[in-house]
Amino acid sequence: DGTGQQTRRSDDESFFAPLLEDAGMELRTDGPWLMTTQAQVRTHLERALQYERSAQERFVAGLREHLDDPDRLKAALLPAKMAASGEAGAHALINTLLEVNVVQGELVGMLFEKVPEYFADEEEGGLMLDSVPRLVLNQLKWIEFVQPESKVTTKLIELIEVAPLHLKREALAALAEVALDSEHQEVVEALRQVLDNDSECTAAVLDAASNLSLDPDLAQALTDRVKDLLRTSPAHDLPVVVRYLIQSTPPDCAAETVQALRKEITFVSGAKGAKKGEKGGLRDGEMLTLDAVCSGLKFRKVLAKALLMEIKMVQVSSEHRPFDVWALVLLRSIGDDKAKAEVEKVFKGKIDKGLFAVSFIRESIQQHSDALKPYFAHFLAFADSFTRSSDYTVAAFGGRLYEVLFSVFSDDFSRSEIIHNVVAHTGSGSDSEVGAALDALLGLVHSHNSALRQCTIYVKTVLDYLSHLKHKHIRKLFTVLSELSVSTQVNGAGEDDARLDDDVHIHIRKLLSNPRLKHIQHGVIGAVSAVMALSSSTSGNPAQLSQEKDSMESSCSQRQRATHSRAGQAIALLDTLKAN
């Protein structure tokens, strides 16, 4: 009857508590106290219970009665107090008993029976100390030796099927800690089912899989399933998927993995349900995904080489993907000097064969500037290397790449770095390099005039290299300076006033006044470029604009005739430029 059962329970607990006290752990009103060491408690209990089935049953029954009280259960899951100091810091009672082999299986069963009773009290983001299910899972993770008979793995898998989302993630993390080698096939099948049925647990599943030492066949089966996630995962899960694939791919499967990365990482699928700029959305997902690729390849050189080879082998421009451009930049960022040279060689080969068009580069990075910003220096290094090439096609591409970078990376620091680089090229003495750099400035003065005007002071320094430039280069330079310096201002009457910048005007006049023919010719080129810039200006007072042009043309002609007996050559140059 009920009275008999109550008496039996009291007898069981009266057996449990004293035996535990004899072992070195007291159950006081404020929780368990450890009087000795955990190892001594475990050894004592093992000796006392190992050979007596009835003693085991009474001890377990007393333990069950003790844990039926919610307050005692929680106290048993928290760190015990140490007798030496009186402070909490010792292993919890549950942790100590889980290390007792003859008790482990029964205790595991009790704990998994208790966990669902507390689902209703669970709050995601709450403190672990307030969550019995989380405390239980935490204790399971610290079992030193799991007995196969305890069936911890099976019970965890059962719990995963019914637990709330945040507890499911915690249970997945515990699964990787307690699973025995003989249970890996069961675990992998469970992980695959979670991947199929609950996309919100993708990160937790892959974290758990990463902590398992799987045999090659099981690892390959799981990897094949994860490859499918590259196409379907939302932006916030993609970094974990990529990291797992790179870390888990065996060397003989490197080609298949890099092919999957090239094919599926487009960031288009990450836009589903993600607003740009919000936490975990597309922008952060892109940045973290590229970081996962970069850090993964840094430690998996075999995959880095396979990826570079895969890109190198593409021989049709339409088969290239934006990821190829991103990958080349990432590979350059993690390589040593030799590896960087190899990456640049592949990139130049694509340019030389016409497989990479400037428009393709622009499209590849235009919408992903935030994610690619950490690699800006490597984009700049590519542009610098290409522009210095003796191959005019590659040098011209480098100049155009500077234009693209100026457009995509619009912060002041990046743009000033770009202009510094471009200006440095103009003093190299190489015809193709100087031409590509000045073409870049010409392109920017037409496409980003207002932004480039902020960098005029840097562009003017090219005048220091004037004596080393060819006429065709000088003409480009003065075209850039003239179009930048024809500024629109408001005069005293409130009307637009288009005129040449004083610095440029003065420099041209000084050149025209110089007795050396070479400088006169430079002045002529500058004057004609200024006149053309004034002519093309759509702002300003027409009468004043015409007066400015006439003044420059007259000054140009008069100063040549009065300066030097050899001015005929300069006059002929002027007439030629005016005719063109």
C-alpha cells in the first residue's frame, strides 16, 4: 500500500545518504558538500556497490527519491561546496555519480526522464544556472568514460527529436562529446536527419560533426550531404557550411569540393529572408563566408592549390564565376611570395586571353564591397602589378582596374590610396605603364569628377615628372588637370563662373615663358588642353567663358613668337593641336 511504499522510499534514502557520506560527500540543507576528493568518493562507492545487486538497487532508489525534489535536483546539478574552503567549486553531485560505473546507466535514465518535465520553464537566452535541462546536458558532456550500457547517445538522439530549438542545439553539442566510436554510424544518420528536417540547426549539426572522428566512408557520406547545403543555406549558416567542408575534405576529394564552392557560392541564396545590413543578414553572411574560405584555405594548402588549378583550367569566359575573382584575391592574401606570384600569373593569363573582362571584374565586386573590403590591399596590389606589366593589354587592364576599385571602394582612405598608386605609375618611365595610369585618371575625371576633385592635390604632383613624359602623355595629363580645375563657382552677382584653376593657369604660362623649346611645347599642349576643357564646360557665363578661352589662345601664340627664334616648331605644334 501507499504507507508501505513511503516507508520503503525512506529506507532507500536512509541507505543512500549515509553511504554517500561515508564515501566523502554530505547532503546538507544548503546542498552537497565534498569532504574529500571526487576520486575518493567514486572509488568508495564502486567498492561498496560493485558486487551487491541489492545494494545497487537501494542506492539508486534512494538517489531517485532524492532527485524527485526539484530543489535537490538543481542543487545536485550545481557545483558542490568544498569543506576546506566552504565555497562552491567542487564537481557537482551528479557529475561525481556519473563517474561511478555501476550507477551511471540508471542515473542517465533518471536525468532524461526529468528533462522534458522542465521544457515549459525554458527560456531561450536564459542563464544556465536557472535551466535544469541545460545543466543536465552540461553534466553529460563531462562524463570521463561512458558505459555502452548507459545508452547516452541513443537517449540524446531521442531528446533532440522533441526538445525546443535552443535545447536541441545544446543536445547536439553534447552528442559529439559522449558518442562512442561504435555509435558513429547512428550519430551520422541522426545528424543527417536533423539537416534534412531542421535548417535552423545547421550550425549546431556541423559543429558536432567537426568534433567526431569519423571513418572515411561515414565522413564522405556526411560531406556529400553538406555540399548540398551550399546551395540552400541562408547567409548566416553559409560560413559554418564552408568551414566544415574545407576542414573535413580528404586530399583525394579536394577537386570535388572546390568545384562545389565555385558553383554554389554566389550569395544569391543568402538573400532569402535577409535584409541587407541586419545582423546575420546577407552583408554579414558574405563577409563571414569569405573569411571562412580564407581561413580554411590557409590551413588546407592542398585545397588552395586545387582551387587555383580549377580556376586556371577554365578556358571559356562564360564559365568563369564571380567566386573566381574573390578566390584569387583570397589566395593572394594567404600565400607567401611564391604563392602570390603564382596567383598573379594565373590572373594575368586570364587577362591576356580575354577571359576576364573589366565589366566582369566590376560585376563581381560591385555589390560585395563590404565583404571584400578586408582584401582591398590585395586588389590594389593586383592593379599595381598589372599596370607595371610590359604587356600593354595587361597594363591597360591594370589602369581600368584602378577605375573599378575607385568606384567600388568609395571611402576616403581607399580612394586616396588608389590615386597615390596611380600617380606613382606616371613617374615610372615605362610607356605602357604611364599611359595606363593617365588613362585611368582620364576615365575617373569623366566618371567620378567630383570625387576625383578631392584628390586634385595628388594629381598635380604628376607635373613634377613632366620633363620625362612624352607629348601624348602630357596631353592626357593636362586634359585631366584642366577638366578638374575648370571649377564652377558663384560670382558676386550670383551667377555661375567657369574658369581655369589658378595653379594650372600659372603653370601653363610659366611653361610658355620658358626659353627652352621643350618647355614651350609642353606649355602649348597644356594651353590647348585648357581651351578644350573650357570649351566643353556646360556651366558658366558664355561671354566670360569665351573671354577665358581667347585669353589663353592669345597668350599661347604671343608668348611663343616673342620667346625664341626656334618657336616655329612650337607654333606648328599649336596649329596641329588646334586643328585636331
